Amino acid sequence: MKKEICKIETLKDNKRMSTQDLLQLIATKIDEGYTNFDINACGQHNIGGSSWAKNRDKELIFNVKNPGQRVGAMALPGTKILVEGSAPADVGWLNSGAKIIVYGDCGDTAAHCAAGGKIFVSGRVGTRSGALMKHDPKFELPEFWVLKNAGSFGFEFMGGGIAVICGYECDGLLSVLGSRSCVGMVGGTIYVRGPVSEISDCVCINSLNDEDIQFLSSGMIEFLKDIKKDALYSELTKWSDWKKIIPINPVLRKNKISVSDFRKEHWVNGGIFGDFIQDDFVVYDLPAVGNGRVRVPKWNGKNCVDCKICLNNCPQSAITIEDNLYKSDKDKCIGCSICSAVCPKNCWEMISNRKEIT
Ligand code: SF4
Ligand code: SF4
């Protein structure tokens, strides 16, 4: 196991190393036994993601300057990524167990789809951050801690994990979660300090209980230590300043409305293209058969070798053979395009349902 740090300079003689070359170089160095990297990047993507140390007892450490998008994407347990300064979009996308610390702000969609590990940010995060965070009970909860605030549309469709938005230096903001946050949130918890407005009505805002305070008290020590802001502990642990956002159980949700009524009453007045077309607000069941399909398969048997792969893979048993011609039954077919994808001879073409079906 190499003890020294592997320093990688990605700009030489005004030539920038490609993302692929950088990631391959990192993989080679890991194979040689390096575990500690110091990377002076110029916007290369995915740094620190999906790498195991050769000896898995050893932690992989990446110190990164000037990363591109998706720093720490799909990063694995046993990985620590420290970003000096700010980072662009998708920090920790689908983080799967790494600790990622950003000593600055993050662009949009930080912690998007995060499923494990910890993401610590010592500044602000952009729009749609925390969206689709999730938790598989087989693994530890993902955590996403932000010292300041999050942009709009955050935590959409969050399904699990914990986010902590500390609202530091956010005086004057109407909402430390921007607007339209938590739409479609079905799981997880967001702890927030500071004002919150224009939040989705599928969540509720509660006071903290003892368990919440215990979690935040110990987590805050680690977070502030890692972002080198220990001095803020007493300011950020006045628990009366905090709230907890959780989803409302859909079964208990009042005022349930149909998708059609939602579009009529809550969506853009007259429909999203209301200025141009009259919307009948009909919502089709999915998947549709018959004329409800958007695209339908059309068979051209010129090259057909009669292997029956399409027939055997159709999930609807919609394909039949008559007089050596393959047909798809429009009352069974859901337009999934599997026949077209599996045919080795490109005999099935998915066409618009407005054209005649053969
Ligand atoms: S589009 Fe899907 S459902 Fe329709 S015939 Fe092909 S495989 Fe079957
Ligand atoms: S998969 Fe293609 S080549 Fe095979 S039977 Fe179906 S249409 Fe013919």
C-alpha cells in the first residue's frame, strides 16, 4: 500500500486531460496501491465516484480543486471526497456511501438520488437539491447537510434519508427552501432552520421531538467539525429555531383530487398550452392499448428469419403469425417497443399511432 499522496495535475502545456483519461489514471493508480489523491482538476466529471481501494480496509481520499459535474457520483463506502471551494451541479449524485465535503457552494441538484453516505456543504445548494433521495433499509440512511439554504424545487419526490438545512446567513430570505419544495415527497425527513414558504401541501411541518434533537445535536458536531465551522455550534443548536418536515401519509391525506381535477384547478390556468389549444383534461390510464397508444409497432418482414424472439418477448402476448406474416393485436399491444428492441433484423418499427396500423 503506497503511503505517499498521488498528485494529479490535469492541465499541462495548456492541454486539458479528458474526464476519461483522468478516471482511467485514477483507476490505474488505485491498482498500484495509492489511496490518497490530490487532484487539481479543470472541470472533469465524476471525480471520486465508483472506486474501491485495492485493499478495502483502507479509505480512499480525494482532495479535489475545480471539479466538474457529478463530483462523487455513485461514490462508494470507504471513500472521502473533499472539494476545495465550490462545485457545480450533481454533487454526490446517487451517492452510495461516501462522505463528500464541499467547502463552498454546490450547483443545482446536489445530493440528487443520494442513497447512502453523507454530503456536507459549507455554503448554499442550488435548485432541485435533495430530489429523489432514498433509503434502502439494508443500508444506512443517506444524510445531506447544508450550512446555508437550498434553491427552489428541492426535495421533489424524496423517498428517504435525512436533509438538514441550517439557514445560516439567510437573513432576508422568504424561504430557506426556495419555492415549490417537497413536491411529491413520500419519505424521509428534512430539518430546517429559518423561514419556509410555498412548500408542497403533501408535507407537514412539525416541532422537533427529543429523538430529533438527539440526532441533530450529535450530527451537528460532526458536520461543523468537517466543514471547519465548530464555532457555530451554539448558534445553530437553539432548537426552538428549527422545524421538521415530513410527508403526510397519502392514506390520511385530506382533499384528495383526481389528476384531471388537479390539472383543471391547480395547474396553469387553462392547461399548460391553454393559449394555443383547448385541453379536454382527459387523463388516460397507462399503459394504454388500442388508440390510446402514442406509438405502435409496424412489422416489415423483409429480413425476418422467423426466430420468434419478438413473439416470445412480447409482455402482452400480442404478436401472432398468420400466413407467415407477423401481426400485433392492437387490443393487447401497449406500445412498449420491446419487439422492436429485441428483433435482430430490425423488422419492427415503432411508428406514430396516427399512421395506419398493419
Ligand atoms: S410493442 Fe410491446 S406489447 Fe406491442 S407487440 Fe411489441 S412487444 Fe408486444
Ligand atoms: S424477432 Fe424479428 S426476425 Fe425474429 S421473428 Fe420477430 S420479426 Fe422476425
